[in-house]
Amino acid sequence: MKPPIRCTLVLLILSMLVSATLQAQPTNIYTKEGTLLYRRTDLIVGFIKQSGNQQLPLETKAAVSICTVDLMNRHFTNAQIKRHTDMGQIDIMGLTKEDSSIMKRVHDCWAGSTHEKWLAFQKEYVADCKKIFEEKTKKPLDSAMLESFCRCQLNLMVTTDVPFVKLEKIDDPSLPLFNQVVKQCGTPFKRNWVER
């Protein structure tokens, strides 16, 4: 006997909701005690930068960084973070080496499609970047220019020597670091806009 269509439809919707919930990523990363560390996207960029000049493709560095940062969420204590923080920068590699249980899980991060993880992170970074601009500025934004700006900003962050501690300042239009990015990436604001 076939299950009723309504029951099948409910089961299908429930499975889709569970799948979507399991795939959702946190916006911020916290310590075990619940102290906010950083925005997830900033910490991932910082980890990519810490992986430095290793002879690995950017996609691979990004995939491992994404997985490692996700493993860090609510795993390390405030004391562990403090031990591995110098001048506002967390030594993520040192932190993960301190904990053998997470080191094994970090090695497992190498599995899977690095290209898909990198593309998903780019999408997440751009969405986060757009949200920040929409919240921080009153100037009208051009959606296509903002998209392009955010992609360029991500590329600059992972390929240049901007210190990790300055990453949060890159989204603030009133600071000089933002203007440096604008020189490279163009403006996210609508052209010919006059403030009234």
C-alpha cells in the first residue's frame, strides 16, 4: 500500500528543513565559555593568511581554513585562546596543535571537494560583506558594484599582507584601509550620488 501523498510531502519537507539546518554555518566564532572571538569570515581569512607561502592552491588553503575554523567554534577555552594570542592575532596553527583531538579532525579537513568549499566560502564572504555595508552606510549602494567590490576585497585579503587584526577595519568607509581597498577594487556606492 502506498503512503498517502500528504504524509510523503510532510516527510520530504521535514528532511529538507533538517538538511538546511545542518548545513547552516554560524556567523560568529565563540570560545567554549561563549566569548565572541571574531566573525567567522574574518577568522577564515586570517587562517588562510597564516597558512602563508605553502605551495598549496588557494582553494585548498581555504577549504582547510573553513573546516578548521568551524571546528574551533566553542571548542577552545578563553585561557587557551589567550595563550595563543599575540597583539590581537590568534595563532590558529599553534592553538590546534595544542589539542590532539582537534588535530586529527583538522587532518580530516583535507577530504572533500576543495573547489566547492572555496566557492561556498566566497559566497558567504560576499554575503557577509554586503550585509555589513548595508548596516554601516547611509550612502546608496549599487548591488552589482558591491558584489564586485566584496569579491575583490576577499581576493586582496587573502593575497596581500594586510595584518589579520586590521580585517574588521576594512569594512569601515571612514578608515584609511577602506580607501586603499577602494583604489584597488572600485567603489561599492552608486555613482553620481549627492548627499542632501
